[in-house]
Amino acid sequence: MDSGILESKKKEQLTSGREAVECPGLFFHINLPPSGEAWVLCFDEAHGKFGVPAGERLTPEEFLSCAAAEDVQGALSSLKEALLKLAPWRAKFRVSMDGGALRWVELTSLPTKGEGGEYVWHGHMADITEKLALEERLKDQYELQRQLFETIPVPLVLKDLSSRFTLVNEAFADFVNLPMEEVVGRDAFGVFTPDVARKIMDEDREIIAAGRTMYDLERQVQDGRGRIIWLKSYKGPIRNSRGEIVGVMGGNMDISEVKDTAEALRESEARWKFALEGAGAGVWDLNARTGEIFFSNQWKAFLGYGENEIEASMDAWKGLVHPEDRDRAFRYLEDFQARGTDVFAVEYRMRRKDGKWAWVMNRGKIIEFDDDGCPLRIIGTNTDISDLKAREKIYFHQATHDPLTSLANRALFMDRLAMALADARRCGMKVGVAYMDLDDFKQINDELGHAAGDGLLVQLSGRMEALLRETDTLARMGGDEFTFLFPLVEEEEEVKVVLRRVIKALQAPFVVEGKSLEITACVGVAVFPEDGADGSALLRRADAAMYEAKRAGKDRLWSFRDSEKF
């Protein structure tokens, strides 16, 4: 067959094939006759892009003249080797296209034997510059990911859909005490004990089926060196660009130290709770963030309640506190948290199961703070101090009251007088002070004895105190001398009205040791601010007024500024 016709037919076949597949690039064939030199024919309307002519017979050297100078020899050598071996030819080299810019191209061709014994390589040349650039970026990205994977110090793994390890980092290989290449291809049964491996495989299947991530998976495992450690694992699905799940990714953290510390803390808390409860103190444990609280059995027992009779809540605690103490007690706890001081102590009353009130000493300490320095956990104790409070009450009464009559003594009277004067200054009101001395009381002591005199003092103290307001104070200054305090009065006459009733009440007989006794008294009055600006001055002038009444006769009421006979 004429060679021109043959070439025309081959051109039609190649062109037809190119149009069918719409493959961009340059189509060509290489002809190797049984005898003679090989030649190349290109088929492409846009042949100028690749720098080679189309429709002309070219020698291999002419065909490859489009290649960059440094790439020509390699491309030509590979072509001659393919022709010699009658093998497929593949080559990559750079060509100068589009005004001289160097672009990478890839040539592929496959040989076929013709009817006349010639061999023809049908081939295609394509611009792969963008493809190579993309591959390079992908390589860089993969290398970065690989380095990150290797650098992270916690064990990391990638698995396929069969839960077989496809990639592990050095930390994981060290954990299971196996080389990385020996781990790859195994599943969990190949590196863990059967019970742990079974659990891991079940988790993987659940992640693949549900497509969700699992967090905070805590478990005890045996590592490759036989050590039993605690792991916290995070696992999730791996998806491809189409969103399809193609595997599982996981990370693990050794939390053995945290677990050991927590266990040691629990043991320590158990010991000190036992010690405190052995000493009679009830323990409470508050989560300041959530409000959750724990009450020990002793905390409930000293109030008379059983183990399950008090709800573990702040509302239950507040409900047991005396209404007068509640705001102060819990405001102190809130202020203590806000101030950030690590200890506090406050006393208040709590209701026992029998309805009686118990005095409690509540002590607390912050033992844990969050990352922002705010209180996270507070532990404290409640101690029953009812007996101590009762003793304190006795001691206070003894220190501030007359042991015979239980009236206020001089110290308490002067303290209340100072407070009354401060209130009067703020309110612009008056304060009345009176000094009273019994008439002829010494005679009763001499004739009837001190026991009778004491009995008389007790009776007349009760009679006088009953005539006063709750805000007034009657004090025994010693012997048969008494003082009166009338805070926040508007006029002196208010004081005199009360004192007239007192003097009149004393005129009624007293029965002491079976005998009827009569007694009278002289009283002196001084008023703030007219008669003195401080307590000592008022008391001196009331005493002076009382002595004026004595000089004038018995049974008298005398003002510092004038006198009045009852």
C-alpha cells in the first residue's frame, strides 16, 4: 500500500480517536519499518503549543527538539531503548511553550505490529505542569502532616474500616513496645489483651456505623512492657473528600498519675474525715461551681437525724438554720468565696430533730481553685458548741450582772449608757439617768440580819424592774444603791413619771422571812444633754441630786436642776 495512503489512514484513526475522547494534548505515532530508520508523525491542530510541527515526517531528534536542552539526551535515550526492545515508551521532560515558558509534559505510547511487519507506537503528549505542581503540594502537605503526627508526644493511630492500623506514630509504637512497621497491618488483638482489644473493636465499629466521635474513654490497659496504666482515649471517624467514612483516627493520653493522685486524695480525705468525725465534727463538701454538696453521717447525727433523713442540698442546710442567723451565715459563705480567702469560721444556730436549737461552729477551707483562680471545691466541718455557748452565757451574765439580784452591774450599765448617748446624739433626743438610795436600809440589816436585807433587795429589785420599759435598764451599783437608764426620751417629765411609780411601788410592804417590812428611797435625776454631755458627768450629777434629796428628807425625787417632793 502506498505510504501516503497509509499515513493518511493512520492520521484519520488518531484524529478520530482524539476527538472521541476529547483528550487535550498532542497525538503522535512513531513508525519503525522492518528496515530503515524510525520516524515520527504528529497530529494536532494546536501543535504550536508544544513547539513541534504537525503532519510532517520527523526524525526522533527533530521530534524531541522541543525539549529543554538539558532534557533532550535523556528523552532520546529512553526512546531509542523502547524502539530497540519494542517496548512501551514513557517519558517526562520540559518543553518551551507559549512564548518560551518551560512546561512539563508527559509522553506515553504503546507499540503495535502492522501488516507489513512494521511497528507503530501510538502516543500522546500532555501538559502535566499543574499536575506536578499539585502533586508537589500534596507531598509537602503529607510531609507536614507526617511530621506533626510523629512530633506529637501522645500515642496516635489511623485505622482502616477493618480496624487495622494503617499508620501509628513513634509514641504509640513505644507504648506497645513494637516497631512501627510491625504494628501497621495488625488490629487491636495484635497489640492488646483480648478483653481490652474486644472493647476497642466494638468502639471502632460504633464510630464507623454512627459516624460520631467518642471522648473521654477511660480504661486500664497493660502496655508492651507489662505495666498496668490508665489511658484516656479520643476516637473519631476519618472521612474522604466526599464525606464517606474510610477509617478511624484515635489518640491516647496516659492519665495514670492523675488517677493515682486522685486515689491518694480520696484515701487522705477518708482518713481526715474519719479523724474529724471521731472527734465529733460533721463534715460537708461543696462543689462551688455546681452547688452539689455532701453531708457526712456525723453532720446529720449531731442534729439527731439519721443517714437518709436530710437531703444533700444547700436548701436543706439553709432550712435548718435559725431564721435570725440564716442571712448572716450564708452571706458569710458567699463573701468568703468572692473574697478568695481560703478559710472562714462562723457561728449560728441550727434546729435539731427534737425542735431545740443547737449552736454550731462552721469552719470551711477552699481546697481547689479553677484555672481562673475562682473557688471550685470547699470542705468544712460543723461542730456542736451548744455547751460552750451555754457556759459563755453564764460567764457573760456573771461578768455583767449583780449576783444577788441578777440586775445589771456597773460595767453593763455604763456600756449601755454609752450606747444610749450615741443613739441620742444621732436622733436629737434625751437620755435620763437616775440614782437611788434606800432610806434606813442599814437599820434593817442590823436588826434582822444580812439574809433578811438580801431578801428585801431581791424583792424590791423585781418590783422596780417590772415597772420599766424593755429598753430601760435598772442596775445595782452596790449595797442599797441602784441606777436607772432611760434611753431616747423626749422630755425629762417622761423619766419623772416612771420614777414616781417606782417610789410609790416601794411603799407597799414586803414580806421577808415571815415579817412585813416597809422601805422608802430617795432618787436623783440628771438628763442629757442639759445636765451633762457624757455618762460619767450624768451619773455624778444624778448622784449629787440624790444626796440633795437625802438632805431634804426621806422618800423624795430630786432633779439636778430643781426639786420635787413626792
